[in-house]
Amino acid sequence: MAGALNAALRDELAADPNVVVFGEDVGPLGGVFRVTDGLHAEFGEARVWDSPLAESGIVGTAIGMAMYGLRPVVEMQFDAFSYPAFEQIVSHVAKMRNRTRGRVTLPLVIRIPCAGGIGGVEHHSDSSEAYWTHTPGLTVVTPSNPADAYSMLREAIRSDDPVIFMEPKSRYWAKAAVELPVQTEPFDRAVVVREGTDVTLIAYGPTVKTALETADLASEEDLSVEVIDLRSLSPFDDETVGASVRKTHRAAVLHEAAQFSGYGAEVAARVTEREFYHLAAPILRITGFDIPYPSPKLEEFYLPTPERILNALGTWEWEA
């Protein structure tokens, strides 16, 4: 996935001279996760450069650039490092188009490596999606595989509206045979990545792999699990999710973030409101726990696992 993201950035830099890439250590080093490896050498320091360690300044600078015709792609390096830029993103990035009655757009991409599974300490394993999806004016997307990573990032860079592009760190090294350039489904559409008939597992980013592993495990117990990769967290693809729930009549949503007020609560409420009469059981949320992200030695107990997901599904009254 890291290579696919790198290829997407390279292709957009080559295709559009208005695209610029900057952030902490994204220049000669190539980023902490090497997503920008080689781009500084190929396109020069006028197109790809290192910023100071000041996330609010990074995003504030990008806002001005986008207002004047550039297409900046900035990296927050780690999920929790984006919080110093929170005011810039919520008060300005998300509101500029509305504030100017559509006269000023912000073609700006904020890349946020997110979630856990890499043995990182606190401030390096956050799942901050609920903050961004709660903010009108932001498009929030997250790929789960290399093909989507490439296609969705290129689409995000070409968007005239600001995009929060969340990259699951634990999937940076996920491999797949992909012939580039590749164009997958539009990034505002969810995708059924595994067909099933008994229950719908709604996942995104890092939990898609977990959901697929759960489906494999469930098949050994004669349980047919359909897996949906949301891809876009905001806007939400009601059509694809609703069609699946109407088929299976049961649903669960997965995420790594704490459960209380997490993104899964919105998904559960939204699907319940629209598909109530098709549901045979309440929608489950299978998530991280309501605690700060634990130390590396404990994160395996914090993150949802196929076994924990199957145990949760077993709490339903299946005869209903």
C-alpha cells in the first residue's frame, strides 16, 4: 500500500504542476513510512519539501496555497499529530467554501496515517475519524488495499473540496498484484468485498482485513458473512450498505476506536433508521475499548479480533 500511495503522488505531481507535497520529513527522508520516498529527488524542493514541526502551520499554509490555485497534499505524520491543526481544519478548511458562498474552493488533501497494529506508543495509534466525520464540509476516506490506495488518493488530489485521507498504518505493508495506473470504484462508494447471506460486517481501513478473516473463520461454523468496505466515511454510502442489510437482516460495524461516541454509533443509528423493519436483531458495535490506547504489549487485547467478533455475533438470538 505504501508503494501504491507513493505511485499515486508521483503520477499526480507529474500530471499537474500545481500539486505540491509537504510535511514533516516527507522530503529527502521520504517520510516516516517512506510513502514519499524519492519524490523530493525527482521533483525538487519547490514541489516536495520538509516543513517545520508545526501541524497548525502546515495546514494553515496549505489553506493559503489552495486558495491561490495550488493543490497541496500535506502529511500529518501520525494520527494524533493532527490535533494541533484541529482548529485550522474545523474552522477554516471545512468552512471556506460555505463561508464564501462557493466562490473559494480548497483542493487540499490532508494525509493522516491512522490506527494501531504497529506497536506504537500513545500519540501514534489513534483512530480520529469521528472528529473529522462530525465536521460538515470535509470528505473523509480511507483505503484498505493497495489498488484503492492508489486510485482514491489520485481522486482525492483532483477533488476541488478538502479531503481527509486516512491511511491505516498497519496496512502500509499489505501486498497485492496491481497493474498501475488502476481506477477502482469512485471513492464515495462502498464495496462488497465478500458476499454472504447471514450477517453484514461493516468495516473500513484497518478492520477490513479483520472482517475478511472473521468471515473465513465463520464459514467453518456454517455462518455466511458478507463484508462491506465503506471506503468513504463521509459521505456515507447508504445504498450499498442498505442493500446488504436488507439481504442479511443482521449487521455489525467494526472499528479500532473506542466505542462511546465512535463512528460505529453513527453507522448503527443511520442503518437502523433506514432499515429498521428489515433487521432481525440490533446492530452490534465491535470496537476498541473505552480507554486511552494501550501500550504496545497490550494492543493485541485492545484491537478487535476475529474471535472477539464471532463471540459478539453469538450474543444474538439467531432464532428471531
